[in-house]
Amino acid sequence: MTFQKTAFTLIITTAAFTAHAAENNVDIDQTGSYNAVSAYQNGDHNDASLRQSGYANRMGISQQGDDNSLDLRSEGSYNRTYSTQTGSNNRGYSRQSGERNSLQATQSGNGNNFYANQQGENNDARLSQAGNGNAAYVGQSGTGNSAQLSQSGQSNMANATQVGESNALSVNQNGTANWASSTQFGSGNETDISQNGTGNMAYSMQSGSDNVANYNQSGNSNRVWGLQHGSDNSIGVTQHGMSNSAGIHQFGDGHSAAVSQSGLANSASVVQGN
């Protein structure tokens, strides 16, 4: 077990570290004022690299199991970063810069991975992974964006990018090899994706303001595509069964599309202009 702490402190910087078992490692580097870190490790060959610079940032980690790894960095003021790993071979990587950004990440199982990058102010990301081989990415830039990603099962993948103000994203995956991706630019956009089953796929891109997309998939190998440009557009897609597909493209303002599919190999496509 090794513990390295490097501190360049203007006023007060604190670090707390607890480790049990063998060959765990925590590397803490703090620069600035009133930053605080706490770390707990229980198991073998766990590794954590924790970096803070700025004012009044907080960071807390817990690693229980073997061969888990964290690389967490925070720059700015009043940022919060918390991560819990339980199991083996889980990986976590995060970068936060700005003010009052918050990240909470929980991993339980084996071989799960998360990556989070937040820049700006008052952005919030919450990641939960339970199972094996799940992967989650969140990138947020701007002010007041929020992302919640929950994965249960194995080999699920979620990819979320938000740029702008007050955008909101929720992804809930339960099963095996589900894939969700969402990209939002603008302000006040909302995307909600729920996947239950195996091999379901959903993608949505929104640009403008106050657009809404809701996808609900249950079964196997269902597909959704989205894409909205403009403002005040809405998409709602529900799929139950197997190998159903929906398209939907909307351009301009105030368009609405709703698709409901149940059964096998149904196909829908909606295109609206302006």
C-alpha cells in the first residue's frame, strides 16, 4: 500500500485516507484554498488519482474489491465529485472545471467504465452502474445542465453530450447490450430514454430550445432515431417486441410526432419540414 500527498495550500487544505488489505494506492494533489478529499479503500490493487485546484472543492471516493481505478480532477470553486466502486476492474475518469458542478458516480459489479467531463456552472451528472461491462459517457458544457444515467445488466452503453443551458437528460438501461446516445444543443431541451431487454438502440439529437424527446423500448433489437431542429418540438416513441424501427425527423418549430409499436418488425418514418 502506498499513499502520496502533495499540497500547495494558500489557506486550508485537507485530506483523509483509509486503506485496508494490500497494494492499494491513493495519489492526492491539492492546490488552492479550503479544498477537501476523503478516500477509502478495501481490497487489493485499487488505485486512485485525485486532483483539486481552486477554492472549496470537495471530493470523496470509496473503493471496495480488487483492481478498481479512478482518475478524478476538479478545477474551479465549489465543485463536488463523489465516486463509489464495489467489485473488480471498474474504471472511472472525470474532469470538472468551473463553479458548482457536481458528479456522483456509483459502480457495482465488474468491468464497468465511466467518463465524465463537465465545464461551466451548476451542471450535475449522476451515474449508476450495476452489473458487468457497462460503459457510460457524459459531457456537459454550459450552465445548469443535468444528466442521469442508470445501467443495470451487462454490456450496456450510454453516451450523452449537452451544450447550452438547462438541458436535461435521463437514460435508464436494464438488460444486455442496449445502446443509447443523446446530443443536445441549446436551452431547455429534455430527453428521456428507457430501455429494457437486449440489443435495443435509441439516438436523439436536439438543437434549439424547449424540445422534448421520450423513448420507451422493451424487448429485443428495437431501433429509434430522432433529430429535431428549432424549438418547441416533441417526439414520443414506444416500442414493445422485437426488431421494430422508427425514424422521425423534424425541422422548424412546434412539430409533434408520436409512434407506438408492438409486435415484430414494424417500421415507421415521419419527416416534417419548415
